[in-house]
Amino acid sequence: MLNVVRSLAPVAGDTRGQLVVGQISLTNFRNYHDVRLNIAATPVVLTGANGSGKTNLLEAISLLVPGRGLRRAALRELQNQKSSEPWAIAVDLSTPYGALHIGTGSDPETGDGDRRIVHIDGKNVRGQNALAEHMAMAWITPDMDRVLAEGPSARRKLLDRLVYGFDPAHNGRVHRYEKALRERLRILREGPADAAWLKALEDEMAQTGVAIAAARRHMVQQLRTGIATTTSAFPRADLELKGLAEEALENQPALLVEDSLREALARTRGDDAQSGTCVCGPHRSDLVVIHRLKQCPADLCSTGEQKALLIALMLAHVRILTSIRQMPPIFLLDDIAAHLDDIRRASLFEELRTLGTQAWLTGTDTEPFASLLPHAQHGVVEFGQVIWL
Ligand SMILES: Nc1ncnc2c1ncn2[C@@H]1O[C@H](COP(=O)(O)OP(=O)(O)OP(=O)(O)O)[C@@H](O)[C@H]1O
Ligand SMILES: [Mg+2]
């Protein structure tokens, strides 16, 4: 899990312990030219027509944690098409551990838009993982609506993203595992197989694979706790993690599971060479989500029920993040009102207030947010500008 390095003591007298984006400036970012917004700790509701810039604003915030943001966009796409000046995002952040200024943007030195730089309190930091020391974030986007129905690969990616929210090193592990997996398959297909190189790749796959499986298992256990402590109207989900390594870790030490995976990979070389796929390893694992009350797998639930299950999972994730990081994460909920009935919407708003997270919610219409607006700040987005009501 993330080793949170804290150089600052918690601020005396700050009883809320909140993480708050107090000010955000966007320069040449997507359809924003030069915008500065002052924001309070309460939920932020952004409404506006299709294409006005609501998701773009949430995407900018999502770049304040390691990774490629909530759209997983290539860096070049972020550059405002009408400007050649580099894009930049600057944020004044208030945390339980003190105030912080974070800046990120396209590197003006390289000029090709393919590198992003990160500044924390005016100092250039190497890589993005330092952001995770100060920031915690979760998001739900319309792209995730079908994730529970789409199949093992999408659900696995969702789970890996949740792990990544706690532990930025997880991304590196998954990347190394997949690289070794591709290289092993290439050698098996193209031959002749170099035994020493194959063994080295399978060693890498066994080590990183078991670390990945262990992190996923830990995450699922945490999610179960998060789900058990919910009081909201969202459906309870039962979670099962299917996968040889994940299941073996239930009653075997990691080193033994590593050995088993290594042996299985060596044993299946011939089959893998023929089929062109790798039959064992955590790249085949699945997170099975079951609607507890209906005893129905999520992929057989209705669209609205799937969305509700997804929100329930994300709320559990936010609860766990809050308890581990000792501060509620920033929570981005893009186009959230779609598919939710009145009771679930009211329950979501209530839960967001209870969690004390600075939530950012978007939608085209104001009406679905009516019950939240007395406790929120409401901005209307128009052509890359935000007008506060
Ligand atoms: N790099 C860019 N430069 C300039 N404009 C861009 C860039 N990338 C996206 N846009 C434009 O930004 C606009 C706003 O997009 P965004 O996805 O934020 O809209 P939205 O308010 O979330 O709309 P919806 O309600 O449909 O989800 C779109 O018209 C899009 O074409
Ligand atoms: Mg949008």
C-alpha cells in the first residue's frame, strides 16, 4: 500500500480534515483558454449544454493524481486546438496536513506535447507518483456504465484502477507483467525458444503476477468492508475474485503461489505457442459482482441496477480511501444523474454529504440536483466558462 510521506503535521484546529480544491486555473486546456475558479469545500454542481466543457473540467482535476486522467486521453489531446501555448492546470489545495500548490501541464521544453511536468509547491518533481502522496481521488464516468457487464477484462481493469488509487506502484507491476507476457508469447510463437530468456520472463510473470493478485485480493477484502458499512439505498454487492493465483493466496504463502505459477507457465508453453494466448496467470482473473438481494450477477441486472451497483462499489472505495488516507478523497461524478431514480439520487447526495468529500457532479439539467443545491455551489458551464449562480 501507498507509503504516505508527510512532511507537514495536521493543521491544529482543523476538525474537518478535508481535502479541498480551493482554486483551479486552466490555461489552454481542451476548450478552456484562461479560467480561474474559486471553490468552497461543499459539493460542486456543474450543469450546462452538451459540449460546454463539464467533463473537460473534471478531467483537468483528474490529472492531479498519477495516470492519464478520467478519459485516459493522450497528452496531445489535452492541448487547446486553437492555441499553440502549452496547456497547464494549477490548483490551490487545502489538506488536513496543510495548504499545497500543485501545477501540471505540457512540458514547454520538449515542445512536442508528449511529456507532462508536475510542480508541487513550486518545485519540479520527477514522475507523477509524488502527486499520490498529497492527493486522493475517485471518479465515476458514463464510460464506466457498462463495465460490470462487459466481461472479465473490463472488470479486472476497474479493480486494478481501484488498487492504483491506493498504490501507484500497482500500475508499474501490471505494466511489467503484461510486457513479459507479450514477450513470452512472441518467443513461443516465433521460436526457436531461448530457454534462459523464457525462464527469465516467466520468473518476472510469476513474481509480478502474484504481487498483482495479492494487491487485488487486499482491495476486494477492503471493498467488502466498505460495502458492509454502507447505510445508503444502493444495492449491496457480493464480490468474488476469480483467478488461480488470487484463490491460491487464500491458503498458501505468496512464495508457494509464485512457484506454482512459474511451473504452470513452464508446463503450458506448448499449448500457449499453439493457441497464441497465455492460459494461466492473473491476466485472466475476474471480479464477479453479484446483486446480493436479487442473487443476480451484475451482467444480468438492468442498466439502472448496474449503475447503482457501480456507484455502491465506488462509494465503498471512497469510504476505504477516507479511512486509510485519513481524509476523504476528491470525488468526481460525471453525468451522474442519468439512470438513477429519485430515491437513489437523494441517497447518493446524502452519502456524499456524510462522507465529507468535495464532490464534483455534472449533468445537462439542473432539476435532478434540486435537493443538493441548497448545500452545494452551482456553476453553469458555457463555452469553456463557468458562471456561478
Ligand atoms: N483539445 C481540445 N481543444 C479544443 N476543444 C476541445 C478539445 N478537446 C475537446 N474539446 C471540445 O470541448 C467541448 C466540451 O467537451 P466536454 O466533453 O467537456 O463537454 P460536456 O460539457 O461534458 O458535454 P456532455 O454534456 O455532452 O457530456 C467539446 O465540444 C469538445 O469538442
Ligand atoms: Mg460530459
